[in-house]
Amino acid sequence: MTKRIAHAVRQSPIAWLALFFALGGTSVAASRYIITSTKQIKPSVLKKLHGARGPAGRAGAAGPQGPPGASASVYTLSLKRLASVTGPSVTVAPGAVQSATAICPEGSRAISGGGSGGITDINISEMQHAHLGWFIVVVNRTPIKVQIHAEAQCSGADQAVAARAPRHSRALATQDGEAAAARLRRQLQAASAASRVP
């Protein structure tokens, strides 16, 4: 076999020399131009090489139980102590401004509220300043009498939202509603007087 190789080399030395340089040149080029890092690729080309995200893999095993957390004080709010109170119905004459108040039971405080203005709009709906109840104020712009009433959501004094309930009287609880109605009457009278001035 070595005789055959030697004979072939003698017959075409140029061809063997060309083959030697061709193979050697390829290996030199391969060692010089092989991409071994993404830093060798132009960033704009690299962006085009990214494919779509593949499907998510399987979830791993659960980790070990962590240490217990710091103890915290627990407070539970019982909605059983929440009371809904509907105040007395108040008749409002046509063109009149009137308030209606719902007063929370002794030992509780208002935390929310509202009411009904009949067929009129409620102009003011607020909590009494000491949380004793809820009041509404309406302006009856209809030609008939309307019935209105306020509603209060009251919470027991031992609930977090209510804290301590002050002692109260009915007069003190209705005072804010009457004062708001009086302010609204004055504002309407002033607006009416201003519109009459030529």
C-alpha cells in the first residue's frame, strides 16, 4: 500500500501539493474565524437570531418548610355587632330645606350612612361630627310634600372602627343636620337674591 501512495505522489506532485495547501488553509481559516462568543456577532444580527420563547418547564419540587414567623396580635372584627339604624321620617314641604338624622344606639358610633330623599335629591349626606349618627339634607324642588329619612351603620364601641363611643343626647346628635340645613338655606337665599339684582 505504501508503494501505491509513493507511486501516486510521483505521478502528480502538483496535485498532492495543492491538496496539502487546501487542507492546511482550511484548518487555519477554521481556527481563525470560528465564533466562540456572542461578542463576536454584531448586536443587530444577534437580535435576529433569538427565537420564540419555548414552553415552560415542569414545576420543581417543593422546598423545605421555612422558619415560623414572628407572632402577631390578632384582632377579629365581628360584623354581628354592626347595626343598621333608620331614623324617623321627616316631611319636607315644597321649596323647603330640611334635615333628617339617624342616631346610633347608646354605646355605639356611626361608621357609614346615607338615606332616602324620596323623589328629591339628597344635597348633603354626612356623619355627625362626634360619630353619634348620620344626617341628610334635602331641598324639595317639587310641588308636593316629600318624606325623607336618614340611615346610619353603627358599630359597637369595642370594635376597632368605633373605638370609644361618647355619651350623647338626641339634641346633640341632630344639631349637625339642623346646622347644615340652615347653612344651605342661607346659601340658597343669597343665590336667589343675587339672581334678582338687575
